[in-house]
Amino acid sequence: MKYISTRGQAPTLNFEDVLLTGLASDGGLYVPETLPQFSLDEIRAMRELPYNELAFKIVQPFVGGCIADADLKAIIDDTYGSFAHKAVAPVTQIDHNEYVLELFHGPTLAFKDFALQLLGRLLDHVLEKRQERVVIMGATSGDTGSAAIEGCKRCNNIDIFILHPHNRVSEVQRRQMTTIEGDNIYNIAIEGNFDDAQAMVKASFGDQGFLRGERRLVAVNSINWARIMAQIVYYFYASLNLGGPDRKMSYSVPTGNFGDIFAGYLAKRMGLPIDQLVIATNRNDILHRLISTGIYKKEALEHTLSPSMDIVVSSNFERMLFDLYDRDGNVLADLMQRMNNETVELDADKLAKARELYSSAAADDEVTSKVISDVFNDTGYLLDPHTAIGVHAARTTRWNKDVPMITLGTAHPVKFAPAIEKAGLASPELPHHLADLFERDERYTVLPAELTTVQSFIADHVFG
Ligand SMILES: *Cc1c(COP(=O)(O)O)cnc(C)c1O
């Protein structure tokens, strides 16, 4: 399997190199040159498989022989064996023909564990084989940081630096990052917002000269292809559990950087019968506005009850545009340049294609709270605010009630206590593996939002 850049000018890479790369050298994102295809018969034959075995079947063609099958199997078994629910990704019913796919049974209670627990183990394997050490640098608005640290904490060949906006992540989220023990783990609280942290990470990837020696930076945000790949699996798993592939399913996906829903689009292209794919956003609704009006326009960041979806631009949407624009790297390089600098109107035929693929809806904080309390009153089931936005979008855009509608349950409600309390409900208890979270010692360093200060801190603390 070969990987190509969305902007057409960077070298073609294999899986192992893509794993160790952030942005492509031309500024684009890597995508597979072709997608593995599964026939309905082949998908039907996967019905009996437990999550880890299904994951191996879906992931193996993407790895393309870079990791021996037996090793890959062991890595996948270990990854999903660390989840607190035997089914790994169980489906819960919340209304007639309406479901939540629970993706929060991993160690850090959000769907990002599906990709980052795997990514950490894959990196460890590859780096051990190459006898190489790397530096992970990432910015988080909350969920990515803890999942990345948890996934990489055992890796002897990785130093990991995670930047979070000081005082702008929930206490549970902060403690999940800052209480993980390890000499190779550094949490940096930036005196600024998420965009400041993200901008420093971007600049550091662009010019890695501040790192000494032969070290390089590896990305853990969803520009890393392996994250998208791991997320394709649970679309197959949920469909197969509800009668697929002989029934179509629809999915509603709480969306920020467009990683999770892009994985759903790929599952569909690989042969899984999917009817609707719904983009669910909070008030940071650039994608909902794009699908409903055809106009791509950046707006100021809003802080909402669903902070993991508080974004200005959606980085993975570039991968979708690449397909919409018939995989023409030159056209895309020009389009991305324009989208970065000005308001852009999508060509009518491209917009029509996007609307065939996606429905969309946005919810503000008031709607989010109402959905949390409505669903709790109707079923006794507590949604986290991100999932609630997914349920809202599912209900307002659904075009066929006979098709099961599955909302991706992206986080456990305990991570977002303020939103639960705002909905007039009591915050749930921490699951038993995190029960002592508030007693654990925290370790983090507060730094100003200055690139050179952050880079010197990293250079000084990289091992060796
Ligand atoms: C990251 C995250 C999202 C958004 O996922 P994307 O892949 O960035 O679209 C939604 N909900 C939660 C809880 C998250 O942590």
C-alpha cells in the first residue's frame, strides 16, 4: 500500500514512513493511493468476529506488509484488550431504530483511544525495529492529549510533549493528562488558547531546527493517517452488530477536525452499505455552513459546552476535498491556499457531490443541554455534550426512519461535568479504573505562549 499527498508534490511513502510523518513536505496530508475493497460476502463473513479480529481484517491491507501479520495481530489484541468493556464498542438503543455507538470505554474515556492506543503501540514497534528515537509534540483541547500520553507512556523511544491551553480544559481532562507517570512525559500548560498551542506545534513541525541531533517530530493529531485508519473499524463493527451489511445504516458524527466522519466515508467507499453520514457541529460550524450554503468562511472561535469540537478550521476536510476534486493535487494546493486566506465558494458540481455524501446540522449550548436532559428523561441514559450534538443532528436531518440511525458516542459524560450540571443533572461517578483520579499527583509546567520559550523547554528535556 502506497500513500500520496493531497497536494501532489511530496514523495510517495509506505505505511511505516507515513506513521512517522506529520504533514507531507508539500503541506498536504497523506492518503492511501487506493482503498481496499470488501464485497458484501466478505463483509458478511466478518459478522462473527470480535472487535480485535475485525480490526485486524480492516487494518491489515493498509499496513501493506510493513509489519508482520503476527506482530500486527499482537499489537491490535493488546490495544483493544486494554478497554474496559468486553465488546470494546458496544451499541446502546435510545429510541426506536436509534442508537449510540459507545466509543468511550478506552482508558481515557473518549473515542480517541481507538486510534491513539493503537498508534502508540505501532510507533513503539516500528521505532524499536529501526532503533530510532522520536519526539512527539501535540496540542490538545482536552481529549487527544490524555489518549496520546496513555498510548505512548510505555514507549522507550518516544519523548512526548503535549500542550494544552492553561485553565481551558476540564479538570478531569487535565488530571487525565497530568497524572500519568513517566520520565518521557511532559505536559505544558500554555498561557493562551488552543489555537495558540496549535500554531506553535505547526510552526515547530515546519522548522524542526530547535531539536538537537537526529531527532524528528511525530504527529499525534488526526493529520496522522494511522488515526483515521483505526477509526474505520468501528463503523463496520456497529453495522455488523445491527444486521449489516444486509441493512444499510446511517451515522451521525460529532465533528471537529473531520477525522472521525472521514473514517465513516472511507468505510462506505470500502464497501460498507451506509445511507446517511451526518456532520454534527456545535456553534463552530464552518462545515455545516459549507454544506448548507457552499461558502467556506472562517469565523472566530467560540467556547462551548463541547470543547473538543471547538475549532476554526477542520484540518482533515482537506482529505475529503481531495476526493471531491478528483484527486488533483495541483487544484487542491491552489484551493487550500485560497481557503486559508479568503472566503471561498465551492463549485456547484462539487457542492452537489458533497451534499450527496453528507447531511449536516449545528447545535448551540442551549440545544445541547436540552438534548442531554430530554434523552435522560426519556431513557435514563446520560449523553456527553458532544454525543448530544450528534443525536440532535441525527434527529433533525434523518430522511428515512426505517434505516437505523447510529450516533457516535464520542466521550463519557464524566469528562464534561459542567455540561451535565448545566442540563440540570448530576455528574456521574468516575469509572473504577479512574476512581482515585482526584487524589493522584499532577505534573505540568506552565509556559507563556511564546514559540522560542516552548521550543527551548522541549530541546532541554528531550532525552540524551
Ligand atoms: C476529538 C473529539 C471530537 C471531534 O472529532 P474529529 O475527529 O476531530 O472530528 C468529538 N467529540 C469528542 C469527545 C472528541 O474528543
